[in-house]
Amino acid sequence: MTPVPDIMLNNGLPIPQLGFGVFLVPPEDTAGAVTTALAVGYRHIDTAQMYGNEREVGEAIAKSGLGRGDVFVTSKLSNASHRPDDARRAFGQTLDALGFDYIDLFLIHWPLPMKYDGDFVSTWQTLGEFYRDGRARSIGVSNFQAHHLRRLHAQSDIPPAVNQIEVNPYLTQNELRLFCAEHQIAVEAWSPLARGGELLADPEVRRIAAATAKTRPR
């Protein structure tokens, strides 16, 4: 695998541009999948509390022979843990499950404007505690739109380092990406090749694959 370049975040810390996500990977398969990903050159692993496989991610990294500082790990706060005390408890559980004393990037998974009185700002401020004490090297958000980000900007002194959103050739989110760029928030794509094999069924992609003899063997 070609070495993956880093992107510099707004707090001066790097993040590998390409990561391996374990969404929908069953816990019993996660350690093997992460082991293979690390073996081929991935150095960024993305998990979440709601995926139920943080422990297996940590086990694979511990057995990989790589130093903790050689692997960038992202996890995300459960939707059930937005209240500050719940978020503190959940974050501690994430560190315990991974077997780490810090995490490289911790995200609010969803803004949940219809729950907890829409108070995702206090959730963000709680993540700020983890950032200030060094247990989260960087903090960010996931699935936030511009109006959510404006609230954080107005009511918090720590800007998100990352906004992880669905972005692919069929969902470009141009306005949101422009907003993030203007505010120095790195955009991280989930499902960058679209979901459900949509991209692989695209006639133009099939034409290019056939012309370059790069079709997938059946």
C-alpha cells in the first residue's frame, strides 16, 4: 500500500488522510479485519461506541507490534450519552475498551437537535474537557450541518477539528464542505464510494474498469 499522507488539523496535529472504518463489522470479525488493515499499511482506524467493537480494535492494535503513537484511532460518542455526566462515563468506557490512556480523535456521532433539549453544545463542551486534559488529542463532530456548527462557534471556544459526514460522488455536500473549509474544519468522508455498491454499478465506472482491464474477478 502506498504510504498515506497526513492532513494537518486546525490544532496543529496530523491525521492520516485515509482510514479503515469498522462500521457494520461484527465484533467477532473486527480484530481480524483491523489486523489485516494494519498489515497492508492503514494507520488510521475508525470505530464508534455504537459499533460495539472498540475492544476488538484495541486488541488488534495491541497485538500488531506497532507503537501506540503509530496508529491514529477515532471513536465516537453514543447517541445515548449526550448529557455531560453520561458523556464523561462513556468516554472513560471507550478508553477502557480500547485499552488506551488517550484517543487521537473523539467525535459527537450525531447532533441530535430533537433530544436533550437540543443541547449538543453542552455535550461539545464536555468533549472539550477531554481535549484539555489530553485524553482526547483532537475532538470533532460527525453528521453536523452548518447551522449546528454555527452554534458551536458562537457558544464554545474550541472549534471542531473534524466534521465527519457522508460525502461521495453522488452526495457532494458542496455548501457544507465550503463552510467547513472557511472555518478550518477538516471534512472526513464516510461512505466515500457511496453505499450499497452504487458507484460500482455506475455505467461510466464500468466503462473505465473494462477499458483498463481492472474489473473485479468473479
